[in-house]
Amino acid sequence: MSSIFNQGLEPVAANHAVQSPIDFIERTASVYPEYPAVIHGSLRYSWRDTYERCRRLASALANRGIGRGDTVAVMLPNIPAMLEAHFGVPMIGAVLNTLNVRLDADAIAFMLEHGEAKVVIADREFGDVVRGAVARLQHKPLVIDVDDPEYGEGTAVSDLDYEAFLKEGDPEFSWSLPEHEWDAISLNYTSGTTGNPKGVVYHHRGAYINSLGNQAVWSIGQHPVYLWTLPMFHCNGWCFPWTITAMAGTHVCLRRVDPERILQLIRDHQVTHMCGAPIVLNALLNVPDAAKAAIDHPVKSMTAGAAPPAQVIGAIEEMGIEVTHVYGLTEVYGPVTVSAWKSEWDELPLQQRARLKARQGVRYHTLAGTMVADPKTLEPVPKDGKTMGEIFLRGNTVMKGYLKNPSATEEAFRGGWFHTGDLAVWHEDGYMEIKDRLKDIIISGGENISTIEVEDTLYRHPAVLEAAVVARPDEKWGETPCAFVTLKQNAGAITEQELIAFCREQLAHFKAPRTLVFADLPKTSTGKIQKFVLRDRAREL
């Protein structure tokens, strides 16, 4: 029986509109047209300028026959064109595919073909890769060359220049919101460490909601100054192209991570916010003392990825950068949980505060649900801080699914939850704390060993710059911990046995590494350590 509250109260144009983050730029440009939108080297764009450039891009693409459901791929660093693509492409109902700039031609060719890209917008720095990828395709996309003055090198990727292409478009172009919130806004490929990468599809509603979720958990006020240390190609820059635009902030662009340059930009432009993997924070800690001048204004850093060692969080806060730790995956638009801070923790000792911040925490306001549960039965584990289970997520900020891969989508959503593959414990206060990836946990003599716990111990040694722990096959124990360590430049003569002994002093004996190798750690373009490479090395030892 229909409720009285449904009779004659259906949604109409007056009280219901599609939610999409591309609507943010129209409001910001109309309210704050002269406010700074983009800083990139000597370039300065106001919000009026940026909105016009986005509309020109949308118009020019439409003039070339690009429209609803078409894929526009971009291979760009954190430059103005990348920000503009986050608005201009979806303004015409097209889908933005941001490509990982560190991949080779074979991987890029796979993504362009799988995603059926009609257009590729590419920076000259990646010209060889893009040309090689396009040469492998049967159906050639339109290729547009971006000649960034901050790069100033290389040869054109194509005869069509991006700035000339924008001039084909109308700065007053009448764009429209999507017909449905469920329409795709972007396509992001996973790292593909085993087999081909999977194409993760985002919709407008999810991007809109997670953009505001970022603002809520970070309490971002009007006009933040945001430094792009996080690649915009990664989970659409965790949705911050849309978040910062919604808050009429300033996007400070940065082509590549350079720790000394980051500190300089923070001081020069009074940067208030930045994001990045723990490796970025660690890099800031290890710049020369001359470059590490005190930061004299409030700076907030949001970090995600592998759980940052408490030592890193503590040290970066001593520099004057307040850390907020979030957790998420490509499949959930980036961050969806946060180690929400409580004022009663302010007076705790630094190391204890840092350990609390290192937890993955509780759900964003915009995520419908989280739980830590048995991976097979989906029965929640007790909140005892000891029992491990898999993290499960659900809500509007979970992907539509994997492009052209229904079986993988079905498996990822089995039981009505998204399966993250991350193992965690649930504390009594409801905060989650990751102990390992499901595939990374070490089982030695029947006992589970968290690689994160061992890594955190190694980071406490003053000579350790980076550390990663993986399983090494062992005839007696099945597996034993194998540590790969990069030392700081001024570490001096440190031996493998010295670090192993250090771990044994602070861990149960069976958890300490049996093997330790000094090496540079292989990483993805977003700063994540490639443990699958290290597992192969450990097996070969």
C-alpha cells in the first residue's frame, strides 16, 4: 500500500537534480571569477579563465564528434590540462580515462584498446610511449599534443596542439549534466600486478559524494591552497580536482615529486593542503637540513596507501605538517575511511599519537558501511584488536564495476559487500587497523605474521629510510619474514644482523626477519612498494 507521503510527491525538476562534481566549477566561477584557480610555474589562471578553458575543451571535443559514452584518455602530469580534463570531458557526457604516466607502450595500448579511447591527450614527456601505444592499435584515436612550458623539451606527440585545439571550442559552450547519476564519469585501471589491469568505472554520483566526503573529513574551508603532490591520474587524484574546485581553492601544480621543490612551494604560496603516499612524507623528512626550513603556517597532509610507520607520522608532524591518515582503493574512488581524530588524544606522547593516526579508522560520512569479517563467511570478527579479518565496504562511493569483466565484478561484490583484500583487526572503539594484504600475510609454522608490524619496527631504527617485508619460502617453517631495507645516506656501517637483532629486541622472535637484504625498493608511480617484485626476489635467494 502506497504511503500518503508518496502520493502526489514524486520527484520533479523543481526538487530533484542529478548530482555531478562537474557542477562545482560553474558555481565557483560565477561566485569567485577573479579568485586564483591555478598556479603552474609562471602561469596563473583565475576561475573565470579555468571555466572558459574547460568549456572550450568540451566544445572542441564535441565538434570532433565526441559525446556521451565515448572515452577520452589523457597521459598527463599534474598540469592545468589535466585539471581541465576532469571537467571538460564529462561536460559532454564522455568518460575520462587518466593513464598512469609510468607505464610502458604495451600496457598503455592495452588500456586504450580495452577502454575504446576515441581521443588521447598527451604531454610531450610521454611522447615515445604514446606513439608506441597508438602504433599498436587497429583503430587509431585522435591524438592531441600538450606542450607544457614547465617541461619545454621533447617533440610533439602529434600535429594537433592542445592550446590550438582549445581555440576551436566555444568559451560560452552550453554543456549539460548527465542524464543519470549512474552514468560513467571516469575509467581508472588498477595496477595489474598479475595479468592485465582491470578497468574500474566511476559514476557521477560517486565522484560527487566522495568529493564532498573529502571536504567533510578534512574540514576544508573556503579557498584552500592545494599542492598537487598526488598524481591526478591516480583515482582521479582521489577526487580532489573536484573537491578543491568546490571550495573555490587554488590548485598549485607540480609535474613531478621533488621534496625540496615541495617545501619551496609550500612556503612561496602558503600551501594549506596536500596529499600523497607515505613515501612522499618520508622524502620530505630526508631533504638536506638547509632546505628544511621551518614551516611558519598551518599545513595539512592527507596520506594513504600502505600504513605509514608511526615514526614517519611523528617526524613529519614535528616539521609542522599535520597528518590525516585515510584508507581506500581504486575501486572506491580513493579514500573512504579516516583515522578520525579525538581531542582527548592531543596530550598523549608523540609516538602514541602517531600510532593512533596510523590506523585506517572509521568510515567517511559518505560511505554506507564498513566491517571487518571472515573472508569466506562474511561473519564480523570481534572488536578485540586481535582477531584478523578482511575489510569490507559498501555504499555510493563503490565503483560501478570492472569494465567488460562481469565475473570479476560479481566476485568483488559477493555477499553484498566490496571485498578489499586487506586484512585488519577491529578495535573496541570501532577503528580498523590494517595488518596486511590478504596476499601478503606470512604464515610461519602455522602462526600469522603481519608484514606491516615488522616494517613498523624496522622504521624505528634511525638508519632505516625504507623497509618492506615479504614471505620467503622455508622448508621447515613454510614461510619466514624476509626484509628489504634502504638505508639513509648518512647511516654509516650497518649490518644485516644488527637490524635483525634490533627487530628481535622488540618483536616475538618468530616475527623478526630471518633474512635481510639492503636494496632500493621497487615502486609504482604512486609510490607504493611493489611487493610482488620483492616476493620473486625472496624466492630466488
